[in-house]
Amino acid sequence: NAGVTQTPKFQVLKTGQSMTLQCAQDMNHNSMYWYRQDPGMGLRLIYYSASEGTTDKGEVPNGYNVSRLNKREFSLRLESAAPSQTSVYFCASSIGRNTEAFFGQGTRLTVV
Amino acid sequence: QKEVEQDPGPLSVPEGAIVSLNCTYSNSAFQYFMWYRQYSRKGPELLMYTYSSGNKEDGRFTAQVDKSSKYISLFIRDSQPSDSATYLCAMSATPLTGGGNKLTFGTGTQLKVEL
């Protein structure tokens, strides 16, 4: 049971570099989410996709872009990484809006 | 003021103790309430999911929601060292109240159950 799979698990970037975090779910869920988790801040929503073909900004979208490639896949792109984007990034999915979300194992990103 | 407040701990208890974890919230539109457990360097995993007020029990875990007080709790009976983790509360509003499509999380309470 794969559930929600994120790649890569770890990444170190230099300031100004770009990268894409990949996420795929095999639970036939409609909604997908990207969160970041920082000490003392909890989980904060970056972007979400309520259904295939739609994306919306969350609480902290600046510096990020997303693509809902199909029902299974939802990617997060950092166009020009900054040290403030050093964080643990989690992808999640849910059957529908406002229902329980299931999380991937996270991507630990360090921007130097 | 944050929409969801949660004491970060750490909370340290002896094995076998009853643990009480709590969150308060300010948004009266919240209808769905969840508790997640997160082990160190892992993703959050869903423990309990409740809708509106009342209690829900699952094995050693009981979730309580008191909407009148805007207060939710998670009780762990007969706590075990394997329960040592960070516990996150999460909540969301229903579409009918225009609450949107996202979960709002507390910052998490770190729990350590000692032998």
C-alpha cells in the first residue's frame, strides 16, 4: 500500500536554484495538498488542488508554483530557492474537500 | 492570535498513565476535527476523525469535541512508550459555511512516555 509517495526525500539547493518536488497518490483521491512544516509553526498550507484541473493558493504560496498533472500527481516547484524555504515539505491527499487527509513521508529541503 | 492553539509540551508521563492532549480554536465554522500522530522524521498519520460535537473511541484513544467551548481533546489510556510522538490537532469548516478546502493545524504537542 503505497498511499502518498514523495520524491526526493532529501535535497540541498543553493540560493537561486530551482527544483520540483513530486507527489503521487494511488488512493483515487480527488484533493491534494502541499504543506510545509517548520519548528513552532506547525503545518502550513502552500497550495491545494480540490480536484483535477484546479489549483488554489493556501496560507503561504509566495515563491512556489504547483501543477496538478493528473488525478494522481501534484507537483510543487520552487523557481528561485531562498534560505527561508528551508523546511520539511509534505504532500497530502483526501477523498474530497474538508475530509481527512493522508500524508506522504516528507521532503527535507535545505537552501544554502 | 492563531486560529488553533495547542500547547507544544513536551509532556512526559510514565508508562500506563492516561494522557490528555488538548486544542482550543477560535473559528466557530470548524465542523471536522482530526488528530494526527507524527513520529520523528516521519509524515503525520491520521489517528482520529470526528464530525461536530461528541465523543469517539477507538481502542485506547478517545477524541472529544466541545463546540460550545471551542475545545477538543484526545485521551490515550494505558500509554505505551510507542505512543511517544508529536500529536497534531487539525480542523476544517464545512463547504456550507464557506470555510474553504483546507485543514488548519495546531503546532503539535510532543509526548514522551517513559518506562
